[in-house]
Amino acid sequence: MTAPVLQVSDLDVHYGLRRRRRQALQGVSLDVSAGETVGLIGETGSGKSTLARAVLGLVPSSGGRIVIDGEDVSGYRERQWRRLRRRGVVQYVFQDPLRSLDPDLTIEDSLVEPLLIQGVSRREAVARARTFLDRVHLSADLLPKVPGEISGGQRQRVAVARALVTEPRLIVLDEPVSALDSANRVQVLEILKELRGSGVALVFISHDLGSVAGIADRIAVLYQGELVEVGAAAAVINEPDHPYTRLLVSSAPTLRAASATRAEREELRALLSV
Amino acid sequence: MTLLSEKPAAVRPAPTVDPVLSLRDVRIGNPHTGAEIVHGVSLELTPGKVVGVVGESGSGKTLTCRAALGILPANLAVTSGSIEIAGADISTLGSREWTALRGSTISAVFQDPASYLNPSIQVGPQVAEVLRVKKGLKRREARHRAIELLQAVHLRQPELVYSQYPHELSGGMLQRILIAAACAADPQVLIADEATTALDVTVQAEILDLLADLRDSTGLALVVVSHDLAVVAQLCEEVLVMRDGAVVEHGPTSQVLYRPEHDYTRLLIDEHEQYGLHRFVKGKNVPEEQAS
């Protein structure tokens, strides 16, 4: 058994100073293995994005440990983070591809940049960019275009391709399909499913249980900064344990049947509001 | 929930009841260039009926709603077909008649609740204003009634909420306040255009439950617009699926879900079946929830 690609143990994150100090994450522990997709779900303000940002070194943690690919990054300073990111071990995809892609760079430049930084030759980098563009089912015709000239769904696939070019061990995806319409959402989810075979670990963050259920091996539920439930996707959805998870599952709109009655939902809401 | 209106609780109306909103082959376009954006939408809404409109951004669902509310963008107009609100053809309405109609006959809530409230005025007085203008209530009566309305949309501590500012409240709470304001003058039709899209799933379910309550207690007719077929399926008896300005499917919800005719509808359903909870709950055979 190999060590997990991502090990988060007992992580605390605080925002603000002194009297305005608020705890955003409390004692969060989560492991993600190679080739595994972990879905992280929770409501607005539950700390999903904070966890993602902590793992990427974008917010400092105030306690606990983060180990990425065997490297303890907990006490890293900005310079060490930059070195780690440059190696391309961790990559990320955010909700809004317009903001994660440089609007003035062509798709080709966006894709080859992380490779050029690593010292790969331009010719080799372009060849790799083409390969990965193909992996996300986009044609090489897009290479000379800028993000403004392609559709939102295509942009998000470019963002996924950009995350893939350095062949990372871990990709953190923060609401990657939330801004997409259904056809594009399905396409991006398919691509993420296909990635599983390549051994990359995925942390897939979403507020939408539906898209998480579609691709995650395991689901982790964050509620008010704490991880209240982690388990195999089917188990979490069929036998949710924590009241919040139960409410979440019973609130999710489904086509043919609501999985809980109105009365059950009200009961759970009352339970949580205490 | 009896607070919202003095109207008797509507029993499911017989089909002979006059429609409160009817659209007949409504086409919307730019009359100067001749470009057409919405290519013929028809729907009929009787009291207590809930019709869903599903489609992606750019499918024309919002424009259709805006046409029914008389708030189309300046360069667009209804180029053919007709819209009637409670029997009145809207093409004959002047701005004074529109003002009388909006709020008291037809009302609407939209996606981003915060942008429809004045950030520097407490939320309660913004609801009370509707009552003072539309129903002619005195200041004190309006306050009293507004608090009742806040309670009717299941806001806890309505007196406290009354005197809070928009930034102190969550998105779900703001959307409830807008629903309270939209229903303050006892409209017959409420258009909810992506009203739950920006909310958490659990909050979305609360708002959908609330809309079902309002329908049951006041006979309010609803047009629920969403990009999510499941949201519409939960609440509506009838569904229109729109794509690129055209209605590609229109029928009772069960028919659209079980026997979709258009590829696009099938795509929407497939997405839910492959990536929704169905993967897991399909075998559970839970009884269908009734809104009553």
C-alpha cells in the first residue's frame, strides 16, 4: 500500500486577527490516494474552498499537518510553496475559467507556460500541450486563440488541460462544473472520470451533491468548518449519518422521487438550527 | 400560512377556470432589424397551477418572463402573438395600467436577491413600502402586516429581521424577503426566474417548499424558470423545455420525464441519471412526494 498523495491531519485554519479571528476549519483530517477521487461537499461558508486553498498554500494553516506526495508542507513559506508549485506536483482548477486563464495569453501560451518554467523546450512543450488538449477532447485549432474567443465549456476544459500538462500527482478542483450548462458539465465530468486511470488524485469540491455523486469514489461532508462525514459515495448517499448530510441528501432535487418527505426535512432543519 | 391572503384556500381548480396568465404563440425580437429571439411560446396558467420552464442561458426563458411582466429590454418587443394577464391583453396597457397590474396581479422574484433590495434601508420597511403603495395601508398597519408576511415565509424572529439590513442576512433569507414583498399585494401569478439557483441545495429545498405552501394556501399560480430540470420536476405539473428560443417540448411533467421526445430533453434527463443521485437511489423506490 503506497502512502496517500494528500494527507491532511487535524487541520485548523483561522481568518482575521484578534477579536475578529474566526475559525474556518477545525480539526479536519482527510487522506486522498493515487487514482482516487474524493468529493468534498458542503454549503456556502462551510470551509470547502478554505480547505482547497490551504492545500494549495494560498492560506496559512494555524494547526495540523498537510503532507503532499510525502512532503510535509505545513510550515512552508511562500518561497517553498512557489518551488513546490513550480514542480507541478499540485495543480488546481477553479470555478471561473476566465479568471484562471490569462485573458491576454493564447491557449497555447497558457498550456506551455508551466512546462517552460520547468525547463522543457518549447517544441516539446507544444507537443505536450497538443496531447493534453486532445485528452480533454479539444481540437488543436484552439491553440492560437485567446480565452475570450472560445466558449465557457471549452475554457474550462482548457483549464483542466493546463492542470494536466505537468502530470501532477494531485489536482484540486474547486466547483469546476458549477458555472457550466448541462452538456458541458457532462463533458468535463467525463474527462475527470477518464483521468482516474492515470493515477492522479483528485479533490473535487462542489456544493452540488449530484455532480459529486457522479464521479467521486468517496464523499467528505464539511459542515461549519468540520468534517462531519467521510465514506464511500454510495454509503454516504444511501445511509447518511450526520443530520446535515441527511438534510443535504433529502434536499437534492431528483427527477422521479424526492428521497425524503417534507416532514423529514423540517425535522432535520429543526435539529440543525439548535 | 393563512396569513398571506384572505382568499379561500384554493382547491385544485377545475379546467374551466379563467387563466390568470396566458401566452399565445409569443414571438420576441428586434422590430427594427427583424431578428427574432423567441420563436413562439404558448402557455396557460390557471389559479394554483405551476408551470416550469427549463432551458440553458440564452434559450429565451427569461425574455419570455420579461415579456409577460412588460419589462423587455428597450430594443426588443413582442413581435407577434399575444399575452393576457387576468383577461387583459398587455399590448393595450399603458404605463399606469402596468403599474396597477404589477405586484397586485403579477409579480416576480429573480436570481440574485441582494441586487433587488436597497442596501442602505432595513429590509422590513422595503416590504412595508409595497403594502403602503399597493394596498394603501398606513405606516403602522403596513409594519404589522409586513412582519406577518416575514413570518409567513418562515423567517424566524420576524421582528428582528424587519429591522436588519440586507448585508446582515443570508442569500436564502433575502430570497424569502423578496418572496414576501412579491406576495405582499396578493398577486395571482408569481414568476420565479432562477429564484433558487444561487442558493445552497438545502436552502433551495426550503424555498421550493415555501413556494408550494403559497400555492396551496392562496391559490397562487407559479411560473418556475430554471436551468435544472429536477427543480422544475419537483414543483410543476407542466413543463416547457426551451432551446435557442424555441419550445422543444411541452407537456405534463410526468410525460416529459418519462417519454421525452426531443434529444435535448433526453440529454437533460441522462445527465441526472448518470451524474445525479439516481445512480444510488434508483433502486430504493421511494414513494413520490406529494406537494399537498
